[in-house]
Amino acid sequence: MDPEILKRRLERAEAEIRGLEQLIENKTRDLYLSQESLRQSTQFLNNVLGAMANALVILDGRGNIQELNKAAERMLARGRADIEGHPLTDFLECNCGTGLYGPRQTECEAFVRTAGGNTSPCLLSSSPLLGDEGEIEGYVCVWIDISERRQLEMELRHAQKMESLGQMAAGVAHEINTPIQFVGDSLTFLREAFDDMLDIVQQYQATRDQWPQDGPLGLAAARLTTAEDDADLEFIAEEAPGAFERATGGLGRVASIVQALKNFSHPGSEEKVPTDINQILQNTLTLARNEYKYVAQLETDFAEVPEVLVHPGDMGQVFLNLVVNAAHAVEATPAGKTGNGHIRLRTALDGDFLLVEVADDGCGIPDSIRDRIYDPFFTTKEVGKGTGQGLAIARRIVVDKHGGNLEVESTAGQGTCFRVFLPLPSEAKAA
Amino acid sequence: MFDADRKPRILFVDDDPDLLNGMRHALRRDRKRWDLAYASSGQAALDTLEHFHADMVVTDMRMPGIDGAELLSHIAHRFPATLRFVLSGEASDEMALRAIPYTHQWIAKPIAKPVLIETIERSMALLTRIHSPEVREWIAHCDLPAAPANYQALQAALRVPEPDLDPIAACIEQDPVLTGRILQWTNSGFFGRRQEIRRVRDALTTLGLRLLSEMVLVSGVFHTWKEAPEHGPFGRAELLEHSLLVARQAALMAADLEFSETGVWSAALLHDIGYLILADRAPEQLRALENRLAGGEPTRELELEIVGCGHGELGGALLQAWGLPFAVVEAVVHHQDPENCVSSGVHLAGLVHLAGAIVRGSEPNPSYLASSGLAERYPLWKSEYSQARDQAA
């Protein structure tokens, strides 16, 4: 063999090895780089999933949870171990039945049930995960919490309702005030005219009594006496003043109800104004009379309290809600059914706060639902009696809008007492 | 046209015949006290006024054709001596704003007859004692201008985004006309008032700032003074300064006495508003007073001779027609003769009187000083005032 040839072969082989080594080195570096980039994108993806405000879960083909992000863990309010492997429907109630697991993406509203038993509304979307052959391997489900939005929507609807009620009340007040005016004026006229006529009749009677007993005058006198007896003039003279009083008093009541309705629904100024809370309570009682008068006796104990800075219309709503709730609670008891329940309203000074207490001896609030009474839409009342918004709105008004406090003390079967604390203005605190 | 001895003439206007008949029936017994007429539309009211020279018109707001606000504006121009009242069930802010420039008082429906009678009687009590038709016309003409500087300061304070009530109240309290107008509106039935309001700060919480700025705009408080002199014994600047000094002094004294009634500042600020009426409506009378005056305050006799009534009565009659609280009106009427007030002791009129004497350096009414029990404090206040004045100088 020609050594030259061998040498060249060797050189070629060596060059080939160097080429291969270079290739391996390149491949290794590429591999490293792509692993690194894979690691980075996985981490990025995990970060994204973890940072997402929306809850995300991956389900297997049977609907059991395989993976979940932090938001899902937080919203379900359970540890990861209590969630993984369980069907999603254990924690989430949606109104589209089994439609969640279909071949296409679906969206629906659902309720998340936390370990504590609270439910909160959410918007859920579910899409199938497809394998290479197009078969369904699982599902990815995402949901967002919409309870805040729900609450705002509810408050907006409520505000709109109050506004249109206010406009209507103003219109009704105008329509009713005019007839109240002229019915009252006519009553005044009739009463005064009656008094004047009675006076004249008595003068006639006095004249008649001096007529001789016999002759044509005597006959006429006898006829007059008979006519008087037929009409029962004595009864009329005695009873008519009472009838006038009754009519005038009743009209006064109508006027005060219209006024209360107007005060209650008039949005008034948008600023907080110094307000006599006792006056608002009185107003509330006038409006809610129909709710409590057949079920409970009312006691009021209003202390002399300084004016506080509030939105009067809002506070009227709060008290109306509490009084109506008290009436409903009393109505559910045997005493309430016979009109012998009790509702007690009290105002007092309590440190830096004005305290308004609405207490009843009604059915009370069972311990099991005590935590949920302020949840929007939570209600134990039958359809048509309550929307579950009353206490949620009351708390929002007292706590958020006025910097006050709303407390409840209740024993099932014995009664409930709500306490509203409103901050006193600074000059009243010093006094 | 006017005869102070005849019965007051009142015209009621409402498009609802039931209401008008009800009113006619309810006021049957008052036919001896008043001469009453009724009209069922704005046009009918204007026709009636051609031959029935009413001292007061009481009209509904919502009426077809000429409505209440329009009717009152016609009356203000054609029958300027007539007091103009609204009796309304309910009205929008917009409607009230249209009526404000021409309305003395706003009464809310429903109103019981005795209250209506009292409101009307009280509004006219001083006016009917003034015999000169000319003077009555000055009073019924209700748009009195504010001092331009005060008006501008208020406008500026209102333009601040999210303005605070206190600086705005302070601004209004510098000016008698602004103060008077704001008390007029907030004491009216338009706000379904519960109790009388005597302080600007209280008035503002009732009124709200949006309505305040709109009311100020339409109320005519910014029309120009005709030919009233800016300076001189009855110059506008001097009148304003004097009112402010008396208001400050009276407020100091009230604080010193721990006097619990409100309205001291308002009453003191308004006590010489009679001169402002003259400055606006009758500057020639004011000049005549000035010419006959050797200095100091004109006597009541001199005012009677030249003007036809005292400046206290003149101002009081205007504020009464505006429906201001009785105690404030009384203080304005009797700030020179506080012993003639309904009650005795320390009251608004007495404080305004004594504060006025201190500021002017004139002698206080000796019988009031004795009967009010303030004879000991008075010299102290007086020397404090002169010390403070000397220091300021």
C-alpha cells in the first residue's frame, strides 16, 4: 500500500471525524438551546397561568380535574389535593346540564360552591382538547368571577327603580295634593256653614218656643217639632262635629302619607345633608304601616339626637327594609298571626355614633344562615316577598356610603335586633 | 289706586274649578276681612286685574296657556305693586327657576285654611300699614341687586370644582341682598320646609349648590344699580360696610352672651336693607334725606316726612313679603326701637340695636338697655369695639 495513499486516507478519516465532532457539538448546542427555550416557555406558560385572574382547569375525558391554576384553587377555596382527580361538577353548578363536555366550545353561567358553602356566580367556558386523530382527550375550562359585576348590576337596577319610583311619586303627589286641597277647603266650608246654620236653627227654635200653644202658630210649632224629630235634629247636632273631625283627620292622614312618600322617594340633593334621623324613622313608619299593623304592636323610643350627615333617601330605604323584615319575621310566628307580635324602634347616642335599633320578637335567623344574610340575592322568603337585595343594599348604604356599621343579634325562635350605627358629626361628639 | 283703609284685595288663580270653588267656600267667613276674586286661567287673571286692583295674587303654577310663572312676570310689569304668591302642589326645579324672579313666596299645596290665612296676613301686615302707593310699589318690586363685588366673589366660589359649603356661605353672608334672597327661597314651601331657616349655612344644605347657582343666576341680584351714589352718607359702599360692622359686632355680643337663637348675623346684616331699597328704587329721596341731615342717623320723623315710612318698616315690609322668619323681620323693623318688640329681654332686635349704637357711636335706647339687663355689659362691649377699631387704624 502506498503510504502516501494511506496517509491521505487517514487525513480524510480524521477530517471526517472532525466534521462529525463538529456536527455533534452543533447538535448538542442546538439541543441545549431548544431545551432551554422549552424550559423558558414552560415557565412563562406557568407564570401566565399562575398570574391569570381567571380560573383554569384541565379535565380528562371523563371530566375529572387533572390540572388547575392558582386562581382556580383560590376560587374553589380548597387545597390542590382536595381538587385534583375530582369531577369539576363537584365544585361547580352550571345550568347547561352535560353540555359542558361536547365536541365544541361552550359558554354558560355557573355557580361556584366553595368549601364554606357560599356560592358565587361565574361565567364559564369549556373547550375540548383534541388528540392527533381528532378524538377528545379532555377539556380545558376557564371561568371568571362575576359576583362584583352582578352586585353592581343589581344596584344599578335598584337605583333605576328608585328613580322612576321617585318620579312617579312626585307626579302622584301633585295629582293628589290638588284634590286634598279642595276636599279640605270644602270640608272647612261645610263645617263652618253647618255651625252657622245650627246657630240659626237654634234661634228659630227659641222664637218658636215663645209661640202660643194653640191657634195656627201652635199647629205650625207642632209640625216643626215633628219634622225635627223625624230628622233627629238632636242627633245631627251632636254627631256632625265628630263626623267633620273624622273627615278632616282622615284627610290629614292622606296628606301625611303623600308627604312621606314624597320625602322618601325624592332623591333630593346629591350631597349628604344634616338630617333628623327620628324624622326619617317616623316617615318610614308611615309608609310601612300596612306591613306591620296587622301583625305587630309598635313601640318607639326616640331619644333627642343631633342631626347626622346622611343621604336621607338612602337611609329611608335602609330603615324601610329593616322594618319590613321585622314585620315579615313577626308574621311567621303564632303571636304575629293574631297581631300580637312586637316591633321596637329605638334611637340613642352610643359613643361617637348615633344608634338606631330595629328589634322584633319574630322567627329569628337560624345560625346556619347567619353568615349569608348580607349576600346579594340570598333570601329565605318565598317568591314575590323578597328579592334578597334588602340587607345587601342596607349594608352597602350604611357601611360603604356612610362609614357606619350594621350589626345583627338574633336567636332563632325568639327574635332579631338590627343595630345601625351612624357616625356623629364632629361638633356633636364634643357636646 | 291704593287706599290703606280698604280691605286687602286678593286674587286666586287656578285652572281647576274644584280647587277654586273649594277656596271660595273655605274663605266664606273671610269675606269681611278681605276682598276676594277668583280667576280660572292666566288670561282671566290679567283681565280681572284690569278692574280689580289686587294687593296680592295667589296662583297655581301648572296651567294651560299662560302658566303661573308667565302670569307673575306679566303682573310684575303691569301691576308692580301687587304681591305675587305661588300656591302649587308640586313643581320641577325648572319651573321654580322660571318663577323665582317674580315670586315673593311659594306656598305648598295642600295648606290648611288657618295656615294660609296666617301666611297671607303676616306677609301683608307691614305693607298694609304703608299708605303711600309709591312706597308699596318699591317693596313689591322684588329684584334688588347685590353688590357687584360680592356677586362676583360668589360666582367665583361656585366655579371651584366640588366646592365646599363653608366658603360659599361666608361669601353670601357678606351681602344683605344675597342673604335675604337665599333665606327667602329656603323658607318657601317649595322645599317642603319643616322649620324656619335663619342662617345662610343652614339654607345652603337645604338648597344644594346646583340649585343655588341657578337661582342666583335668575334672581336678578346682578342687575346694575340705577343712579345710587357709590359713596356718601348713604353711598352703597358705606351702607354695606356699616351692615357688616354691625353684623360682626352683634355676632360677637351674641357669642359673649351665649345667646342660643340663630339669625343674629342675618338680622344685623339686613337691618338697613330699607336704605338699599331706596338706593335702588328712589335715589332722589335718599338725596333729600342726605341734604336735610346734619350727620348721624336720620330720625324716624324725618324719614316719615320725606319717604313716607321709616327705613326699618320699609326693609321689614320687603322681608316679610319674602316670607323671612318673623324674628328676623321684627329685628329689622324694630332695630331702632327694640322695646316695641313682641317679647322682652335679649332678642335679635335688641342685639342689632345695641350693636348699631356701638358701631355708630350713638346713644342706645335707655329703656331697652335697662329692661334687657344688658346695661352692665354694654360699656364693656363699647370699649372693646373702640379699642379694636383704634388698633386697626
